[in-house]
Amino acid sequence: MFNKKINFLHSIFSSAIVSTVFLFYFSNSVYNSLVKEDGIIEYLTAIFLLSISIFLIKKLLEMKDSISVNNFGIIMFSIIFFFGFGEEISWGQRIFNIETPPFFSENNLQSETNIHNLMIGGVKLNKLIFTNGLFFIFSFYFLATPYLYTKSKNIKSLINRFSIVIPKYSQSVIFISSTIIIYIFDHERISEIWECLFAFTMLITSINPSNRKEIYS
């Protein structure tokens, strides 16, 4: 019953996120208001990322040996997604009206206190690491790891030993098909919609991974 409910929630909310791209043709002003800087889509992404981190930290605290090499995956995921949350809101700079430090004023494309918009030596870190790099990493994560987890006993044992969250096939299918639909279009700030989809999918995956019983017990 739990699996059905979480899959239903994932399907419905992913469809709602993807449907945002079609608003471009019906109401360009509504579309722009949703995907703009500090818009609803961006804040939803931040909320999902923070929720992942909080959920995983809660799971860690419920374990006897929370700070252990056996919980490496959960610890790293909680740190990574908290970092993503901070980057998404520029570490609260705009919320609390904090002045941008000189280094970021000179090297950040948006003059904000975040790493992903830095340009160092003419290289945009956002495109190099946070777009191209993460695209390949998470393409492998959603496409290959569920298959390897079910087909190789050694890989399955290793993954469970270090408590690495593995997506279910259904989660991968929903995420990948939704990604394809989103990137068929070339609207302005289309990546904001994908980031929201990704953050929500990772929240669902963290709550109900393929190896939930093995790593959360």
C-alpha cells in the first residue's frame, strides 16, 4: 500500500511539474512568474532539497551507529542535498538582504553568494559541473544503478553496505520520461523546471528507495 501511494504521488506531482512547460503557450506571463528567480519553482526546488537532507538526517539519528562508514551513502546524500538547498537560495542572501562579498561580486555571473554561478578562467562552473557533470552522474544513477543492483550480488552487497540510496525502476522511468518531455522544449529557464523535477524525484527516492529495508533498518 505504501509503495502504491508513494508511486501515485510521484506520478501526479511529476506530471504537474512537467505541465509547467506547456503554460508557455497559454500564458507566457504565468510561465515566467513561475520560473523566474525567486519564483515558485525555484523555492519548491529548495524545499525539496532541504526535505531530502532533513529526512536522511532523521534516518541517521534513528540508527544506533549513525556516524559510521556503513552509513556513508546516507551521510553524503544529506550533505550534498543540503548544499544544493543552500546554493538554490544563494545561502539566504536575497532572503536576508546580505551584501555580496567582493570575491563573488567579481566572479559570480549574477553577483550572488553561490558557487554554481561562478565563472573562473572563462569557464562557467554552472554549465561544466552543475549541468553537464550532474547530467551524466544522475543519468548513470537512474539508468544503470537499479539494473546493476538487481543483477549483481557483489554490487548489491557493496551498495547496501555503504547505505547508498537506489531508485526503483518505476522512479527511474517517471524521471527519465519526464526529463525527455521537458527538454523537448527550448523555453527560457527550462532548466529550473527540470531541477524541481529532479529534487522531487530524489525526495521520493530517498523516502522509498529500492533498498529501503536494507539501509534504513
